[in-house]
Amino acid sequence: MRSCKIAPQRYAPERWKKACKTAVFPQLCGRYPETGYFLIVYRMRYVFFSIAAIVAVLCFLGASCNNPAPQPAEPRQAPAATQELMPANADTAFVGFPDSNFYISNDAFCIASVVQSHSDRWQKFWVRIEILDASGKVLTINGDSSAIVRALSDAVPPSGATAFFCGFPLNQIGGTPARCRLTGAGAVSMPPGPIIIASGLGGVRVSYHKPEEDYKSYESEFKASGVIENPLDIIAPQFRVVALIYGKDGKLYFVQAIDPHAPGAPLQMERAGPLAPQEKRKILCPIHYQQLPQKLQDLLIQRVDFQVYEAR
């Protein structure tokens, strides 16, 4: 503590003696009057700043208590159809839709479908979507008679399959949707590459109980599992895993592409990195219901299939 010389003529003995009665160190006041008065002034400043700090902390805590805790953001559905535009010179798409479904959920008209290639070439595909009302009339989508989305796989092998999912807000549809019509919009040829397959599919249900409801069971998660395999002598440096989620009524409700190499990806593998030739790798994909369309939350999951393709 630095010394502080206080002029005696400025501070009369009567004043510092009176102050010494409340001094923190009164023994110093008696022996060293000037030092004692300095300690009193220093201590008063310390007390003042301490009180100010306590008041500031209390105000902060009070503001925190008055404001509700921030709520977690609503889970967003990652886009399951790419935004890549179809080129004007695209070829005719020879495709079928062996497993498709449409429904209304969360104020949106949702469509999920498998896209089966009937071509003998490697291609990527675009799909044309028309939404119809109960009478069969084509409804507009954002003022257009149809919408075009690209299926997920960057390159589909001959007679292979891909998939897509999309949802259109009801306020962007010119009427009440009742069904949809899917056709091939276009295709672009792609160079050959690795073919990755999925097998050994299974799943485990995760449930919890609510004591206030007589321990009624609620399913909160579905852990889908499987094995992906690269059977050819071609390495797959980057790949995507597509989860096709089916409800308990056996219909396809959601399709999601997952990059297993991305940080925090909702997919676990027994080994990271490229998929070597002839390599088999176990995967585990926890699926949380709060991240799914409401329709699927109500029905619950029956099974999950996987498609795997090389990312290009």
C-alpha cells in the first residue's frame, strides 16, 4: 500500500480523532494519526466499491430471474432434395417411383419417394412434381404448374435407385392438395464410380416413462443400424448415407441424406475415412422423433432403410 502524506493543517486533530472511533484499525489511529486517517479513507472507498459491486450483481441476477430462460430452437428438417437446377440440355429421365408417399404435416404438403433408374447408364436425376386436388385438377405451386427437384444421389448406377423428400407450405399451393403426380423431369450422364450397398439393417427403440401418467411408455428415439460395403476394387473417398424412414403403416415418410464425415453428424461408424475396396463398415444412426415430421411422430417408426452413394 502506497504511503500518503496528509497535511496536519488541513485535517484538524478533532476530525481524525472522531473518525478513529469507527476505524477498522483503531490502534493505528492512536499511534499514527495521519496513517490512521488514510486507512479510514481507503477503507471507506473499498466499502463503497464493494457495495456498488454487490448491487450490480444483484441487479444482474434479478434481470436474469425476470427474463425466462431461452427456449431451444425448433428442430429444422435438413433439406432432403438438392437445390441444383436442371440444365436446359438434360436428357430424358427413364425412372419409376416404386415407393412414394405424400401427406400433410406441420402446415406443409410433404412428399417422400424412392426413384428407380430404368437406364443402362450412370446418371443423376431430376423429378417433376405436380400437386392435384380431389377432382384431379393440377394446383399451382408458387404460381407454377409444377416443381422440379433433384434426387439425392450425385450419380446413380445402371438400374440403381436414389430418393428425395420435399415439403411445400400449404399457403404456397393454389388449392387444397389431395395427391401428387411424379414424373422424370431430366437426367445428366455421369462417369462410373464405386457402388456402395447397405445390408444387415436393424433398429432398437428407446423409450421413457412418465410417473405422473402411471409410467406410460413413450418412444423418444429409434437407433437404426446396418453395414455398408464397397464390393468393387474402387475406393470411395467421400460418400453420403441416405436414411429412408418408414412409419408403422409401412409407408415411406422421410428421407434424409447424412454426411458421415461432417463434425457432429448424426451417424456413427466403426471407422472414419474413405471406404476402401471390399471394406465393410458398421453404422449406427440415432433418429430423434422431435426432428421428424409430426405425422411420423404420431405413427412412430417401423423400420429404416439405407442408401449409400459416392459424393461428387
